[in-house]
Amino acid sequence: MAKELMKGNVAIAEAAVRAGLNAYFGYPITPQTELLEYLSSRMPELGRTFLQAESELGAVNMVYGAACTGARVMSSSSSPGTSLMMEGISYIAGTELPVVIVDVMRGGPGLGNIAPAQADYNQIVHGGGHGDYHPIVLAPANIQEAIDLTYGAFDLAEKYRSLVVILADGSLGQMMEPAELPEMKPAIMRTPDWATYGSEGRKKRILSSIYLDPPEQEKTNFRLEHRWQEIKANEVQYKEYFLEDADYAVVGFGTSGRIALSAVRAARAKGIKIGLFRPVSLAPYPEKELFELSKRLKGLLVVEMNAGQMLEDVLNITRRQIPVEFYGRMGGILPMPEEIEAEIDLLVNEPTAANGHPRDRWLARFGKKN
Amino acid sequence: MENVTMEEQLVYDRPESMASVQTHYCPGCTHGVAHRLVAEVIDEMGIKDNMIGVASVGCSVFAYNYFDFDFVQAPHGRAPAMATGVKRVLPHRFVMTYQGDGDLASIGMGEIVAAAARGENITVIFLNNANYGMTGGQMAPTTLPGQKTSSSPSGRDIEVAGFPIRTAEMLATLDGAGYVVRRSLHDPKNIRMAKKSVRLAFETQKHGLGFSLVELLSTCPTNWGLTPIQALKWVEDAMIPYYPIGDYKVNPALKELKI
């Protein structure tokens, strides 16, 4: 199939349609709205379900109900709307339902702004909802990757009866790039042995997240944890760039990883042996791979569009064996390649003692600049 | 003893749509009556295997154990949204929610209004017992002025807590509503009227006439601190004057139906 020029939000929507999306429920919020708008005409044209909900609370619970029937379902939102969905996300996780949610992140906290950010990392990866649960979280860095991850997200969700979040940001949602779309599948309605679609010819089924008896609840918690171990063993995704002979590496996901690649290329041109490690699955995180890599490096630079949320995970994973520095932009501001390049120079030429926290050093440096 | 042969005549039995389990409801509570009415209607319409129920949060949280058909369990107040999700992907199935007044008229007011306004083809069984039963009798949006509850110990003060909500009347103003009525479960005559309304509510859904809701005035003797009989009397004397029994919205097509 030939490449087409597509806007990120529309590309994600069409990828979901082609993956056999049966029903979509959502609520308008910038910078995600084109996804909903596109599906408002695309889904009915195919005889599939589109419904604009009264709120994100409504949308996530509609997705919750529709997922109970065995239908392929999705919702999408952006940071403040995703916060509102947290209640439903916890229930969906507790009921063990396959659901795909797209979060096109924007600046925050609060109403923030509509510019791109990555400050939902903690809310999504480490759970903003109550209880122990682990969504699978996939972070695309370009539109082709957004299409491919969305297309595969439904199979992944159904394989593990799990929530899958596509964690994108405003720039990815709004930008246009040439990309290739996958093959079209018909709307998918499964009849797995847990789904509630009417009990004709079988015993009734109940789908619930309530286990009033604590030992029963704990049994469910263990089931979820064991399933997560399985997901961790099988579903890690990451990309490596120029790491074969590298002495240093930048770690960044999604858009910040993509921008960091330009800085890495520029540093390479100056003769610095540096590469990029870009986790694609933020959950499960490529822990083993990053740890193994760190053992042969002299230093790491973590770049994010937040105040160092993934940084804490990188510090844990690398066990503070090597120097780690951090560079972040917040509030809807993208880091520029030159800024990251300057941070790379600093990492290579002025190594700091491994004690102290990289965030403190970043704040001290940034404080001087501003 | 002499062997007497008598012809058995079955006059009362458990509806097929009710599971053969003991409920957790308090003695004298009318949830059991409401459950039975719903189950009888589902049996009579022959739609048991074609039903998906949505349970709410409150005393009826375990409704999924008592009805013998597919059920899902919604977060507090969100049953109408969850039911919407089920109904939109399975438009030929029957979908009902079973909600109390705290769930529907307080935390879930947004979801129920939006579902009614959309004309969502679902049936809502709404139990109004003027308090939060499950958590121990706190003030609900339906608690009457002056009514003592565990969170309005001196009686509901309208200066502070405002006024009770007449849900059926309010939802009936929405164009998407096909059938919205209030009934009471305090005596046999009213129970018979309630059953007929539950039937009409499911008929509304069957004929695609939009959103249907039956508000049922219900007792809560435990939290009201009354005996079951006093509680029935309190529904009649205190609740009905504030919450009149009535048909607030009836799609004209329903009047043509022969049941």
C-alpha cells in the first residue's frame, strides 16, 4: 500500500478502524479532537458504533460496558480528560477487560494548555487509578509507529485481557507525516468464555471488579500480578540507535526520544560516541535491556517533556552504577535538538559525581539559564 | 396415617429469572419485591436469555447474584453509561440498570440525564428509599425536608442541604424519554401497578421508543428505625405526598399496545 500524508490523530483513528474497531466512545478535548471527529463520520460509514459521550467519565464507562460484550472498543482523550477516566480505568483493570485508550498528552497540571507534553507518564505507567494494576503502555515517536502500535494494540489487549494505552503527545497528534496504513479488517465481535452478551444456551455470566471476600480479592490481585510477569517476559519493545560502539546514551520516549535522535546525530558528527535508547513499551519497560546497556556506558542522559518522571525508573533500573543526567522541558514546550546537544556536551566533558539527584542538578542549571 | 391424594395446584413459585439464592436484603426491605416484579416481567416476556443487566453501587450492588441472566457491575453512578456501551454494540439485546437513589440521583445524575436525553434504549429500575442504605442511612438527594438520617441528625435542613430531587418529573422533561413513571411498593394494589409499569418500561425498549424508567418508592426499615409495617406506612404518609405516584411521560405508541 502506498504512503499517504496523514495527521497523527487521524492516522491513529484509521489504524484502529482497520484493526477491526467495533465501537468508539469519546469526548472532545484538544489536542486529541481530530481523532474523535474523524471517527464520527468513518465509523457510521462502515456501520460501526460511534458515540460522543457526555464526558470522559461517560466515555470510559461506555467503553467499559461495550468491552464486556466481547466487542473491540477504544476511547481517546488528552491529559485532563484522561485524569477523569482514571476511575473507569481502574474498574476495567479490575474486571480484566481488553480496552484500548489513546492519551494525546498536553501541558499540565490542571487545565494547563494544549501544547505537547509527556507529564502523564506517572499517571499512566504507574497508575493514576486505585489498586494494583498494570496497563500495557506503548509510546510512538512517529506516525508510522503510532499506526503500527495502534493496529497491534487490540490483539495485545485481548491476548492478556488487559488495558492498552497508546501514550502519544500533542505534537504527534497534530503533525502530518507520510505513512502506510495496514490491511482493513471487519468490525470484530468476539465471544470469549467470559463475555456477557446474553446467556442463551449457557449459564449466566457476571463481569465485576468486586471481590468482597479479601482472600478472593487477593487471589485476583495475584492473578493480575502473575499475568503482568508474563507480559513483562514477552511484550517489551524498544529501539536502539548508534549504540553498538557507544560510550554514552540518551534515553527518551516518544517525541522527546525522536528529538534527541537529532541531537545524537549532531554529537556523532562531532565525534562523540553516543547513541539513543528509546523505550517503545513504557510498560512493560525494557528494564533488562537498559541495565545491560548501562553496564558498558560511561554516562546516560534522560530527556523528557516533564520534570523527570521516567528518570526515576531509569535511576532504579541502572542502579546508580553510572552517572545519569536529566534534561526536561515542561508546560507544553518541546526540547530543541541544540539544547539536548549542549546537555550531551556537558555529560561528556564535565562529568559530575554520581551522588546527588540528576533532577536537582538540572534544576540548578536551568535556574541559572532562566 | 391415611394416605390422602390431593391434586397439587401451584399458586406461587420463584420466577425463572431469579437465581435460587438467599439475598442480603434486610427484613421488610422492598428491594425483594422490586426484584421479583422485574423477574416476573422478564419471564412473561421470554427475554431472560436476551438480557444484560447492569448493577449499580449501593444496596443493590449484588443484584447480579439474584437475577439469573448475564450481568455486569458498574462504578457508582455510572450504570447508565455502561448500559449505553452494552446496548450500542448489542442493539437487539435488552439492557437494564437497577439503581438506587444515591447512585442515580446524586453521584450518577450526569450519566442518567445524558442517557435519557439521548433516548438511550435502556430500561432503568430506580429504587427511591430516601437515604443511602448500604453505607448506613446517610442523607440522599431524595431525603425529605426534616428527615433524620445519620448525616442529617437534626433532620434535613433545606437552608443547608437544599431540596430533594423529584427524579421522574425531571427526566420526563427530556425528549429522549419514552416512558417515565413513579410507582410505590407499599401495598398490594400499588405493587400490581408497579409490575404493569415495569412491563411497559421493557415494552418501551422492545419497541425502540427510547429511554424508560420506573421510579419505585421503597422502604428502608433498618435505617429509618421503623418496623417493616411502620415503614410501609411512612412511604404512604410521608413519601407519596412529596413524590406523587404518576405517569410523567408515556409515549403515545405505548397506549396502543395490547399486553
